[in-house]
Amino acid sequence: MKSLISSKRSMGALAVLPLFVGILSLTMVNPAMAEQQQMLRTLTVTGQGTEMVPTTLSRVQLGVEVQGDTADKVQQEAARRSAAVVELVRSRNVDKLQTTGISLSPRYDYSNNGEQKIVGYTATNSISFQVPTDRAGTIMDDAVKAGATRIDGVSFIADESAIATAQRQAIREATQDAQAQADAALSALGLARKEVVSIQINGSTPPPPVLYRSEILAARVADAPTPTPVVGGEQEVQTSVTLQFSY
């Protein structure tokens, strides 16, 4: 009888043991969960970087505008003058020479009781090209002498290699700015940054050209005693870097 009771007691103890093991296993910290909780202690900051690049190239837009009584004569005269201008510009070894516009349109007179009447035609041929800025003024003056009657504008741009160098420098500046911001914020709280969790580069795109719209008539440029001065400026290259730090 005693052996039976002690056997039951042993079986009861064995039945309780898995329950305690199960409770202990539930209270153990999951390593993956602990790592996730640690990763939640992060700080995200965005730094800015700006570089100025000299514009050494000019994108010139000019053309020929002819008016006359008949469409055929006007178009032929515009074509003749345009051919001379293109030949002159091409001889100066410019880059990216292309036709940007060809148009022929009637001119109307509404003075007779508002009645529409064709009194002539206007033909316009336009080209654009790229050239070092220090040569742009002379080429524009010579193009006017060759037959160009309008200067539509000039765009100043930087060399592609200079822009690429400025972009890399701006990224470095933005990264340093983000690190400095993180250090300032965490130091104020008595904390210190640890590892970089993520990196994101924003807005590192080539800057748009600096536009200059000419208000000078080509006829006046042709009469100028000195070459037309063309002075470029600077392009601003901006970028931002977003860093996430653990702490």
C-alpha cells in the first residue's frame, strides 16, 4: 500500500515539472525581439550641402525673321539667311548645333471695319548652339552680320565634370551636417550616437541652366563698336542626405 502511495506521489511530481519548464521558457527573452527593441532607439536627421559652380558654357538661341508680301518669297529669303547663319556658326566649331523652330504665318490687318485681311507673311527660323562663354559674344555679333535678325536668349551652364565634382562635394557636406545635427541633439540628452542604420541621398540632380533673356535687338547688336559682352554666373548644386543613427 505504501509503495502505491509513493508511486503516485512520484508521478504527481513528474506531472508538475513540465508546467514549470513551460513557464520558465515563456519568461526567457527572445534575442530577435531584443534586437528589434534596440533598433527602435534611433534618431533620423537630414543634412544639407550646397556648392557653387562657375558657368563656363553658354547655350545661345538666335534666328532669322523675315517679313514680306508673299509666303514664297518670305520663306525663300528666310531660308537663304538661315543657311548663311548656320554656315557661319558651324565654322566656329560650336557644340550641339540644332534647329529649334521654323514657322511661316500670315499677318492680318483689321482696320477696315474689323474685317480680317492678309497683308503679308512672317517667316522665322531659329537655331541654338553651345559654346564657351568667352566666345559667345563674338559669335553672336558675327551671326547677326551673316543674316540673323533676332537673339532670343542665352542659357549659362557649367561643365558636366564640374557639376559632378560639385555634387560629390555637396554630398560630403550634407553627410557631415547630418552627423553634426545628430551629435548636438543626442549630446543635449546625455546620449551618444552609435552605428548608422540607414542612408538616403536626396535631390542630387544636375542644376537647371541660368537663363538670360536678351532684350537687345539684333540690328543694334550688329552696329555695336565692340563685341557684345556675355558674362556667365554660377550654378547652385544642392543635395541632402538623410541618416538614421542608433543610440
